Amino acid sequence: MSISREVFAVTDRRAHVAVIGAGVAGLTAAVDLARRGFAVTVLERGRAPGGKMRTVDVAGRAIDAGPTVLTLPDVLEDLFADAGARLSDHLTLARADILARHAWADDGGRFDLPADPEAAVVAVEAFAGAAEARRFARFLKDARRIYQTLDQPFMRADRPSVGGLVKRAGALNLARIKPFATLWKALGDYFHDPRLRQLFGRYATYTGSNPYLAPATLMLIAHVEQAGVWVPTGGMAAVARALAGLAESLGVAFVYNAEVAAILTGRQGVEGVRLADGATIAAESVVCNADVAALSTGLFGSAPAAAVPATKPADRSLSALTLALVAETGGFPLSHHTVFFSGDYRAEFDAIAAGRLPPEPTVYVCAQDRGAAVDSPAPTGAERLFLIVNAPAMADTHPLSEQEIARCEETTFTLMARCGLTLKASPEAMVRTGPAEFARLFPATGGALYGRASHGWTASFDRPGARTKLAGLYLAGGSVHPGAGVPMAALSGRLAAASLAKDHGSTRR
Ligand SMILES: Cc1cc2nc3c(=O)[nH]c(=O)nc-3n(C[C@H](O)[C@H](O)[C@H](O)COP(=O)(O)OP(=O)(O)OC[C@H]3O[C@@H](n4cnc5c(N)ncnc54)[C@H](O)[C@@H]3O)c2cc1C
């Protein structure tokens, strides 16, 4: 595709912002900038909006092949409301009545975690006894406290420092949220049943982190889930479409199959971007929604590379081995979200830390034709499934061999079979995406899907904020504060737009 400069010449007097990438954060930044009066062009190397929120076509059916657990829809509601629109006019969300079904092999049991906290305590009592239920109630209370302590002063604040957080949240409150303990260790104080410790330890993986290294503050994810998990009509792809639709209604221009090859700079800072086909586009500012590693490793040029903190491969978050398939299922009642746990969680994360696929992986399954209600009926015939297994993000340095991947797929299916689930799918009805493909989709990441891992209590402060050292260059996305996940990435886009607008206003003055 050839794009001439004229196509992008800004004919009105508004300042022009180029947004690199139509991931969640690129989209929320575009919406906020357009409603504030900027002329915005989103340049996306893929063929559709959404970034990791993508679909793959399997046997003629579109399967969500990225995020599937939607939480904190109020973040999107606020975005729409601030733009004078209503989320519910663009997206239909159903609240799930269980957060997920969990299963352990060889009759280790099955556990549905209700979304309602009181029902959840009753369910834990039935599953693991009255004492465990009391400890679980305490866990939920503490998870809520951590969330409340960090929500405004950290997650919604523009790149907080340790000192700033202490000032805003209060030293005593911070000390009470166990900032220095690991998640795994803290969970041991609440759960004597190893299955529940494993279940809540898995929340570390929502940020692409290892539960044995992540801080206990990630307990807050339990509160986020308990506040509601939502299933959008039309799947997660409908969320991306709703965001892009809102942006378009505000005048944002989208160009797909447009790979940005360089950010152009001059003495005053950013001057525009150059696409891979050579076309240049003038822009006063750029919001970069690609992973920060793409900037820091120089993919966009040396001036932008020097403007952001260096990223080390050792700090990368997890990658994944995913399978999107259309299959006939039987023997196990899948829920919309089901997790099949491995027998040795420590071995799973030790293998990943060593750059290997787990000997027996924990498997998450999203059964996309099943509704949000726990008793929603199984579809007739073959159904759409999306499977995720954690994997190391070392596609550039230690690529996985085909045999290793095949072995992992086999143990994945064996584990599900040991839990009772039988799957019948032809090889043509299955699309695999592993770290190597993710690395190609999201350059300079080695396949990491969540930016840098949250390992150690300072990791969250090491993520860059929206502003960079280069005038006119702003960052947005899961590798930027406040971190990965759809609502967090959405917030980062909003923070980038707010910083850009503020700086623009003060420069003009
Ligand atoms: C398998 C999987 C499961 C997940 N599960 C969940 C979940 O259940 N719940 C949840 O909340 N989160 C989940 N996540 C995480 C969540 O999807 C991400 O944190 C979030 O979508 C990241 O958004 P982003 O704004 O960082 O943009 P990204 O999605 O990273 O998009 C960046 C965009 O930039 C584009 N781009 C990059 N370089 C260029 C360039 N040079 N030129 C033009 N365009 C470029 C890319 O093509 C891409 O479209 C999951 C992620 C994956 C992959």
C-alpha cells in the first residue's frame, strides 16, 4: 500500500497526533484526544483494531484469541461518558454468575467460584470446610483493602513514585497491604487447602507474572474479579469494534496495514512518522501503543530509543501457547471460563523461568459459545474453544522446538482428559499461536504479552509512565503504567491523552 503525504495533510488548524497501534490503549488515547479537539490518525500494522484483542478464523468461525476475561467495565463506561456517549448503546455485557469453574485431575475435585462474595464463602465452605471459608472471607476483605489503597493513588495516577504513593496512600495503609511478601507466601497465610492457594496464585499470571515472585499486592485481582466478570455479546472483538467505532464517530482516521518504521524527530522533538513503505506523515505528537521494548531497542529510531527506559529480556512477562479450535466436547461440563490445574504448580513456573514449556501445564479454556450463566446450555454440535497455557517469552533467544510444542499440546489434552473432558477436533479446525508468532505480532517482545513482569515490590514503579524524554512522544499500553490487562491498558491510553493535552496547553500558553 502506498500512502502519500497529502492524504494525511492536516487541512484544519488542529494539532495532529499520530497514534501508533490500535490496541486498547491506542484506541482510548485516540478517543480522548479527538474529543479534546486534536486531529488524530491511528496507524495500525494489522488489519483490524484491537491488537492483542484479536480473533482468528477457524473452520470458518471467528474465535476470540486474546483477552477473554473482561473486568472493570466502569473504565470503558467513563471513557464513553466523557465522550458524550453511552457504553451500553454500543456494547451489551452480561455479568457472569461464576467467575470460573476449576478442576483438578484424578478426582482432585471441581470448584465453581461464584461472583457474589457471600455465595463464594458458602461455596468455599462446601469445597474445603468451615475454617478455610473463614480464612477466605478474610482474604477477600484484605484483597478489597489492597485494591482500595492502590486504586486512585497508584492505578489511576500518572506514573507514581514510591514517595508519592506513600504520601497519597499513607505509610500505615501501605504497610498493611504486605508490599514485600510474595503472592505465594501471602496466600499460604489464608489457604491451607493447596488447591485454593493454587487457584488464587494463578492471578499473578493475569499480569504475566510468576506467583512465586510476584508481590502479594496482586491479591487485589481477586477483588477486581469479585467485583464482576463480564461476557460481551459478540465476544471481546465487539469491545474493540465499539472502541474503534466511538473513535471514528469523533473524527479519528484509521489506516490499517500501515506499519510505522520510524518516528521522525527534529530540534523541537517529534515531527511525524515514516511508514514502512516510505510515506511520511507530519504530526506534532505521537502516542506509541507498541510495546516499550520496540522503542527502547531502536525499532523506531535512535532518538525515541534514548527517550525511554531500557528494557531487559530478563524482566519480560510471560508468553503463551494458545490453541483456537472448533471441537465436539463431552464428559465434562465446561463453563464459559474453565481452568484445569496442573499437579505441580512450582514445577510449571520453574520450567518457564528456565525457558521451557511446563512439563504439565495449567490450562485455561474459554468456551465461547457458552453464555455468562453457570447453567447456560452446551451448544449443539462443535463449539468454539480458546485454550491458553503459560510459556516463556524467549522466542528471540531460545525459540521452542516443534517437538517441545507438540509434547506440551499432548500433555495439555491429557490433563483435560484426566479431568474428564474429551475433545474431538480435526487438525484443520485448530489454530496454534505460540511465543514465536506473538513475537512477530508484537515486535521486540520475544513473545511477552504483558510488558515487564511484576516481580518484586518495585517492579510496578519501573514501568514507564506516559511522558518520555522526547518532546511530543507519549506511551500507552500494557507495557506502560499502570500495566497489562484490558482495563489497565485502557487507563494508560487515557493517561497518555491527558498528559499530551496538558503539555500541549502549557506549550501554547
Ligand atoms: C492470549 C492473551 C490472553 C489475555 N487475557 C486477558 C484477559 O482475559 N483479560 C485482560 O484484561 N487482559 C488479558 N490479556 C492482556 C490484554 O489483552 C492486554 O494487556 C491488552 O489488550 C494490551 O493492550 P495494548 O493497549 O497494550 O495494545 P496491544 O494489544 O499490545 O496492541 C498494540 C498494537 O500496536 C500495533 N503496532 C505495534 N507496532 C506497530 C508499528 N510499528 N506500526 C503500526 N502498528 C504497530 C500492533 O499491531 C497492535 O495492534 C491477554 C492477552 C493475551 C495475548
